[in-house]
Amino acid sequence: MNDAIAGMKVAFSLYSSGLAISPLRSRIELPGGNGSCFFMPAYLRDGDMEPVVIKAVNVFPGNRARGEATVHAAVLLMDGRTGKTLALIEGAALTAIRTGAASGLATDLLSRPESRTVAVFGAGTQARTQIEAVCTVRPIDEIRVFARDKTHVKAFTRDIQATGLFKGRIIEADSPADALGGADIVCTATTSSQPVFEPADITPGTHINAIGAYLPTQREIPEKTVSGASVYVDSVTSAFSEAGDLIIPMNSGTMKKEQVKGEIGELVLGRIRGRSGPEEITLFKSVGIAVQDAVAAAIAYRNAERSGAGAEIDW
């Protein structure tokens, strides 16, 4: 996760510097609302590889009832200097790691340094990497997790404990309010299309990572919370096209575009200001952009080369 967070710092700074080509993703909605298929290309002018990637990611919310993962994905990594195909990488795990790492970077840049308690909404793969990343950048001693399915919450708790990386207290919250009370950092990693908590339950000074909603019609964060926060995004273009957490309150008039302070890459580069005081509520809204996959895939590829992981195939 340390490597991934460092990689996201590179990815976002290159993106905000104009050293990346990353068109808006294409989306196919399958008949009957069964699932969404996304296709995400990117190129980065990054050192000796100049990675080009195309990620295909499929989100099928009904898969949980089938005993299948909600997200399936594949990442094709190519050399931007020659066009040569370098690797085919399982994309769901890569997506979870790079999404967690983005929140880790945002948490490091925007949360109060003394933050010790994190609340997480959702208990899936994305929620696990959110916690791993936040615990990498802050000395967290209490995790509160809330999800509608308590069996998933218990599995989440077991998995976090089994890693041995977190030695603190894990609370299986009975309600969103129980999870939020006094939390320093909040991560929302759900498939909900409606807000997952009440704005009155957010404590002044909280930092929020909102990563679950990925369509203009979806949102996890209440309008009042968004309108009262300093908002940062991974990509202004993508956020204003795809992030329902921002689009819905802008359409209703409770939020203005100017409330978005800018991109996390601009914050890395020192072009915009971060947290201004201990009472400020900060919000990082991420819809995910392919430059993250390009850097994450390049890191995975180099690590695999060094360690001998993976399988060599004729192409």
C-alpha cells in the first residue's frame, strides 16, 4: 500500500500537469439494469515505460446474491513507446488497491494529523483497501464499520484482524450514527444510490473519502454535508460528468461548482490550498480515472518482473 499511495501521488500530479491522456470512460448499461460495463483508456508520460492501459471493468450489483463478486475487471498494459503488450492484469484487485491508495493520499493531505478513528460504510473489497490505506497514513486505533448485511460486517472484521496489520479496536456499528459519532475520518464504499448517513452525525473537522457512487444518479453523501464541505476531486472533468454526489446537489442548487477546490493532483503540486483549520470538513470525491490504473499496473508489472510472479505467455 505504501508503494500504491506513492504511485497515486505520481498519477494525480502527472494528470493535473497535463502529462497524461485520459479520456472520459465509456459506459454500457446492460438490459434490465443487470450491470454496467466501463472501458477506461489512459497514457502517461512517465519515465522509461510511458504506460498505456485499457481497463474493462464490469459492475454487477446483483452478483452478491449469486455468490459472485460485484466487480470483475481486466487491465491490459502496453508500452507507450513501442505499442508492445506487456501484461494482462486481474483488474478487480488492482482497482481496489489503487482506489484505496487514492483515499490514503487524500487522507494524508487533508485529514487532521491527530486523526485516530475511522468509520467505514460498506464491508466489501473496496472497504478493506480503504481501511488499509487510511491506516498506512494515520495511526488509527479504532475502526467502526457499518453495512446492511451483518454477515459481511463480521467477515470484514475477521479479515482485517487476520492481516495482523491493525492492532486496535474494531466496532461493528448498529447504525450509521453509531459509526460516525466522533469519527475523524469517514470512508464510504457502498453501492447505495441514496445517502448512507445523516448530515447531523458528521463531526466538525472530519475528512470524508467518498468512492462508492460511480454514476450521475448515485450518491452516498447527503447534500447538506457536501454543501458544507471543502471538496476535492480526482478529476474535475470526470467529477462534473459522473459524480452524482456532486451533480445532484449542483442541479438542486444546494452546491455551486466553485465549491470544488480542485484536483488532488493540484494539491500535491502545491497549486491549491488544503485544509484551512481543525473544524473544516473536507471531502475527497473519487470516481476513479484510468491514470490510476496506468501507474498501478506499471508498479505491479515491475514488481512481477523482479519477483518472478505471474506467467509468461506468447502474444
